Amino acid sequence: MKFATALASGVIALSLLTGCGGGGGGTTPAPTAQELTAQGWEFFVAAQYDSAETHFLAATAVDGTFADGWNGLGWARLFNADTDLANAASAFETANDRNFAGADAWAGLAAVQRERDLPAAITAADSALERSPAFVFAHNSAIDSRDLHLVRGQAALLLYRLADAQVEADTLSAGNGLDPGSPASWVVGGVTCPSYFDALSKLFQDAAAVIGGDLP
């Protein structure tokens, strides 16, 4: 049902982009899914997420098997504050079902699921990093593997998987010295934290500030 709804929306978007109706003169060839997707990424890079979403939707209507159209749709929806994140997740999942090459769609899904389903966020981040340990998002180089390690660390912390959270803390801040059995080590950024949990939380908060919070 989600695919059918997206397809119907894409058909509407495509009609808006290509026009309709008769009249004289020659016909303009309809844009391909690849062309519409390329245009969608241009709008995405320009932070025009509504226009990007319209073009990606049109691309999926032209060719529902073109994985990058679905990938782009997921990213446009992720960055569009007016979009339900469930719709972004659905687009990323479809991109992965269509065997999208690379880690971008998994990375986007990790960011979406961080707000919806913490175990699923970890699984998606794992999948992205397995495909690209030194991940850099193709359309925004400020989003990279550090963001994925941050997603994994924050999700593990909130699930109270402290050992897993410490692994990500060590990746993001090597030599941090945090020790669950040593309260004297719970000092992060010059702040003494009341618990090991709070120390990990502060470390991830500081890491997010350094990384830049590039994911929504």
C-alpha cells in the first residue's frame, strides 16, 4: 500500500513537471528517472527539499526500480521538516530493497530510525559501515562515518548497552579514559559527571558538537 501511494504521488509530480494536454507543435521527450533524480539532487544540495522531493517522486513514478530515486526521496524527506519520518524510512527501505549500491540509503535509514526505533537504527548504521567503513555521503561530505558511529553510540546508550556505547565512544574520542568502575574517570570536557552513563552521554554530546550535527 505504501508503494502504491508513493507511486500515485509520483505520477502527479511527474505530470506537474512534464505538463499535459495537447496543442500544436512537437512533443518534448519525457525525462528519464536518471535525469529527474539528477535534478532532484541539485535541489537537495541547494537545500530546496520540497523541489527535491517532487523530482525524486517523479523519478520513482517513471521507473520504480531505479534505486537512487528512492534513496534521494528518503534524504529529501529526512531533511524536510514537514515530512513524516515514516515516509522517509519507507523510501530508504525501498532503495535498499532495490539493491541500492553503496551505503547512502542505509546511512539515511539509520538517521531516521534514531528517532523511531533504536535497535533498527543500530542495524542500519551497521549495514552502512559494513559497506563503507570510511563512509562519506555522496551529496554532503559533512555527513560521514562519524555520524554513523554517533548514531550507534547514542542508540546503544539509550538502550543501556553501555559496553557497546563505550566502543563507539572510543571510536569518536580515542583515549577518553572512561571506566565504568572508576568514578574518578567520569570527567568529560572538564566536567565531572555523576555517573558512568552521564559521562558517556556528555561525551556523545560533545562529539556531536564537534561533528557539527549535520544529520537532522
